[in-house]
Amino acid sequence: MYKNLFFLLLILSACSTPEQKSEPAPVLTGLDGKQYFEPGRSETAQAKLDSNLNVARKNFEADPSEENYIWLGRREAYLSHYKEAIGIFTEGLEKYPDSYKLFRHRGHRYITIRDFPKAIADLQMAASLMPRQPLEIEPDGQPNKLNKPLSNTQFNVWYHLGLAHYLKGDFESAEKAYLQCLDASDNDDLITATADWLYMTYRRMNRPEEAAKVLELIREDMNIIENDSYYLRLQMYKGMLPPDDLLKVSGSNEDVDLALATQGYGVGNWYLCEADTTRATEIFKQVTAGKQFAAFGFIAAEADLFRLQQ
């Protein structure tokens, strides 16, 4: 009896279909149709991100406040869960419909998933709702080396709005947003970031005199804490560094892929504005071959490649 049962179990086991492992879902699709997936991380990095998300969830469950909606969405986004983050911000806006901060963060993540029209709509709403003064320091989710927040909400709204217009190729609207952003740029890091995108905007509009005027904001004695790559791009625009030097990212850099995406896009855009479309295309392809698919330089290179190939 037991022998027959053994053979029956053996046959059933042989005939059963092994459990199929589910394929990971893409976190976003690029403008060219390429799918991107959540990146691999070290155990330490993953544990830290998971721990931060768990804290945000507990805080939210205890008190679903505007601030806790924001942090829960931000923590999901840091794990590349962009659609989940957008869903959280959307739910938060149903409860807090006048929250310019929720509009600001949802707009950012619409940029990440390449939905520029929705990003513009959200960021324009944020701009219409937020007070112009006083500037509100925005806490960092991923602190800098000094553990000192440098940006403010007003800066982030105008900065991301300018970027969304730039990515769509609407440089006139980008210029208007970046000029507002300059008014909210109250330290060297913010001035550097805004000046860089405003300079590129003027170059794309074929307004070299205004572009040159922007470079007057950049000094050799600036105290740069976060935006080293933007500062290097601006030095290149001023003729202080050869363009291709920025493509040689040091291995000692904290995030080589991010630095290449940021510096590389500036170099590619410079060549594009100098009418060397071939070299620009090569560099844009180099940038989009990297891993930092959520970086603004990566998205901008992708957007320009998409337009160049139309």
C-alpha cells in the first residue's frame, strides 16, 4: 500500500508544473519605449530604504496628515516605486486639495515617469497656491554630506516647473519659470543649479547674450556643497574647462552614474548648441546607456534624442 502511494506521489510530482517566478514589473517606460526596472542595491542601502519606508508607514497610519502623506510618497519614490508614490500624493490631494507641497512632489514624480504635461499642470497649481514669502526650507529625504537642507519649497516648485517645460521643448516657458526660481535661490548651490538650466535654456533659444549674462552669477569662490556637477558645467560654459573633461568622471565620485548623467547632458547640450549634432547624439546615447534613469540629465538626454530622431 505504502509502495503504491509512493509511486503515485512520484507521478503527481513529475506531472506538476513548477511554480513560476513572477517577472518584475517595470517602474517606468522611457520616451523611446524602453522599460526600466527597480535597480539592484547593496543589502545596506536596501535595508536603510526599507527601514525609512516602514517608519513613514507607521507615522502615516498613526496620523494621515499632509506631511505624512508627503513623506510616505517620498519614501516610496526613493525605492523607485513611482506609480505608488503618485497614487499616495493623489490620495493626499483628495484630502488636502490646496496642498502646494503635495502638488510639488507629485509634479516631480510625473517628470520621473516622463509625463511632462501632468507635471506642468501640477507644478503650475503649486505655484499658484504657494506663498512667495517667506521661503520654506524643505527637509531632505536623502541628506547631503553636511546633513543640512539647502533647498526651499518655492525653489523646488519653480525649478521643477522650468525643467518640465524644458523637457517638452517649451524654452520660453522654461525661461519664465527659471527667472522666478532665481528669486528663490538663496545660496550658492541653488544659484548654481538654476543658472545652469537657465543658461542652457537661453542657448537653446539662440539668445547668447542673455546666456552670457547668466554666467556672471558664477564666481570662483562659491561654496558648493551638493551641486558640483552643475558647477563644473558652468565652468565649462565659461571656457574654464574643456567640454570632454566633464565626461571623465572620477571613480572616487560618490555616484559615478549620476555625475555622468548630469555632466554628460551639459556637454551634449553644449555640442548641440554649437551645431555639432553628431557629437551631441553620441553623448546623449552615452548618458542614456547609464543606470540613473531618474536623473534629470538622463531624462533630458532621452528627450533630446527623441526629438533628434523624429
